[in-house]
Amino acid sequence: MKYGITLLGNRVAPRCIYADSILLVSQRRNGLSTRKNLPLPEHSLQDLYNLLMQNHVDILVCGGITRENKEFLESHELKVIDNVACSADDIITALKKGKLHSGFGFQSIATDFETNPKTTITYYPSKEYGDKSAAFDEETPDNEKMDCLACLDRACLRGEPCPDEKSAVSAPLVPDSELIHMLEAATDIACESERTLCRLSELIYFCLEMNYHRLGVAYCVDLEEPAEILVRVLRRFFEVIPVCCKIGGLKQSNPLRTGVDTNRFTDQKDILCNPWGQAQVLNRLKTDLNIMVGICMGADCIFMQNSQSPVTTLFVKDKSLANNPIGALYSDYYLREATQAGKAGN
């Protein structure tokens, strides 16, 4: 039996085809034998499949994989063990013990969190952070304590109101016509049965159905290239106003680390991000909808708070995960990093 493990560095790649190498491991009755690491220069399913077939791989071990890609590989008699989140060494150990399975890595994280108080995740901050959870309990009315993930009844999914009247949510007494129109447009797109739309296509269909004419694109200079491509596509249908995060050229004596590549922008490293300015420009030009592209954490809050038009996020910036932040939820490395973030300053 031969395994092919998609890796990014020394860990299972969070996304199947976006790996830099494949680790080949042969398993025989007397244990594991050969181990060989092959580079994966091209990021496509076909290249991955060809490499696996050339090396007679029986089982692919990977992180996230789309349903279509998994079905394609399995239709070609290649077994897939997916949603794996660990290091290559962890997989070797699991193979030796016969413990490797889909979802491997997450169970060990939960066990570690339960047994090691240093990595325990709690829904509210623990007492070591100033007992904020106790303050939350004291100040929050009972009818404001919501946790839909903890609900076992899920009456809402049957089209029924929440059983607890205190937490029942109903439509506004005086429905806002634009709100209703927006919800209907969103429902039409979500219920598209003929094909599965990508996020960009959903955006275009939504704006067309809402009869929007002028769109604002508030983008981060780090994502200037995808922002430019996006604007070119959208201008086939709408008037589009792109506004850079550095608008206004605001300087400061002690530059902030705003994520700008200072090797490319050495003469602009003192320029502050200006999400308030982006919002003000688009407000003045009366856009129908504003689209955020890669605006930094926190700056996006300022932009949304000051925009007079509805705001949607199309792309987000994630420096570690190729702008795919959801990948962190499928990697024990990034989950551990996140749980330790609150203690970084201690």
C-alpha cells in the first residue's frame, strides 16, 4: 500500500492542490519502508493526479479538498483520507499504529485542550484575563444570551420559531423595502439550482438583481493586482470606483506595520492606512454598494462603520494561508497559534 501525502512545508497542506510537495510512504506487512518527497510545482488537480498515478499511489492523504475533486479521484480508484491536520511525522506515527483516518489531528487537539490548561479554549475569556466572563454573566440579560451552536432542537431549520420566546426573532414590524429586496436577491442566488456559482459570480448576479449601477471597491495596496482584475471584470456590468487604502497620503513619524511590503514601497512605508478616507470618498460619490478587498483587520471595521452604503467582503487578506483564513480551522498548527495569541504579551 502506498500513501501520497500533500505537504506545505512539513505539515499537511490546508488545501489539497496548494501543496509544495508530496510525501510518498510505502506500507508493508513488516511496517513502513520507503519515504520519498516529490516537488509539486503546479497547483492543479490534474498535475496532482498525474504525479500520484506515476508513482502508483493507492491512498491520498490531504487537508481540505472539494467534493468534486474528491469524487474525481475516487472515481479513478484512488482512496482519499481528507481533513487531516498534522505534521508529516504525526502521519508516519499514525500509520505505524494503524490510526490514520479522515479528520485525523483534530481529535488530538481536543484531547490536548482538555488535559493541558495552557491551551484550553473557553467560549468566554477565562479568569486569567480579568474575569471578563463573570462580568459578562452579570451584565447581560438572560434573553440576550444566545448560542445557536448549543441548541439541540434546531426548530428554526424546520421553519418554526425558537421554543424560548425570550430569544424569538421575528421580522421587523415595518419591513424596509430595500432590506426585503436585498434578502430576496440573496435567496434567489443561494437557491440557484442549475449551477454552483463562485463568490465573484454571486456578487455580479446580486448587484444586477438589486439594480446597482455604481460600485465602490475599497482595496488594500497588498492586493492591488487582484483588485485590478476584479475592477476590470465588474466594469463589464457596472460603473466601478476603486479606492486604495493609502488614499490621502497620511504620514506619521513612527510608521505602523500595516502589512505593506516595504521592499516594494520603500518611499511609502510611512503612509498610514486610511479606511475612514476610503469610506468618505465612496460616500461622496454615492456608490450603491461597497466591496472590500483585503482590508486589514480592524481597518475593515472602521470602513464598514463609516460607509453609508451596504458593504460586502469579497476577498480577505491572510498572509499565512494564501488569503484563505478558513484554512486555519483545519490545521492544528494554526489553531494552537490562535489559542496562544492572548498570552503573547505576557
